[in-house]
Amino acid sequence: MIFARLVVIALLALLTSNAAEATPKVQYGAEPVPGMVTLIQAGYERCGFCTVMEGSIEYVAEAFKKNLAVRYVDVLHDVAFRKKYEVDAAPAQLIFGADGKLLTRHIGFCTKSELLEMLGKVGVR
């Protein structure tokens, strides 16, 4: 019985971990990186779908690290970002061109293949 409780506690801790801390390949940042196409994943600490997407975000950060900057922003704490880009739900993915202009955005959960498709449409390969 004690073991079962420990397992449940461990699972809850894993599911409620901070998304920014859990994605070491992804730096925190609310602005596009100058001169690079930038994907900003907007989420928050206890967002279940944000946590589920961490693997996909880390994958694209590693797979495209030479021509794509990947950043994470906590939209519960960064109200200015939320207002500037009209992010009213999480997770949200915003893709900026090398010139810093917003190219496309998606509000809500997306699979790795959907994320790769979005990146492909803006020329990231």
C-alpha cells in the first residue's frame, strides 16, 4: 500500500513538473532570436498538454538546432507576451521569421508531425 502511494506521488510530481525546467534544450525567452527562425512554445507550469508536448519541442530543438531557435515562455507569468501576441490558451506555438516577424501561430496541442508540418511550411527543414 505504501509503495502504491509512492508511485502515485511520483507520477503526480512528474505530471506537474515545470515545463521550462523539464526542457533543458529549450531556453526561456519571449522574443524571437535575431537572424534565426524562432519557435516560441507558450505554456505554463501545470499545463498537461504543454507537458505532453515537451518531447516534440525538444526533438525539433535538437533536430533543427542549426537553423531554428526554440524558446519557451510561461504565459501565466508573462502577461506582456500574452497580450502582445494574443495568446489566450496554452499550449501555443508561434513561429517567427529570421526578420522577427510572426509567420504563423497555432493555439492548442499539436503532435510532433503537425509541428514538423508547420515548420516545413515556413521553410525549416
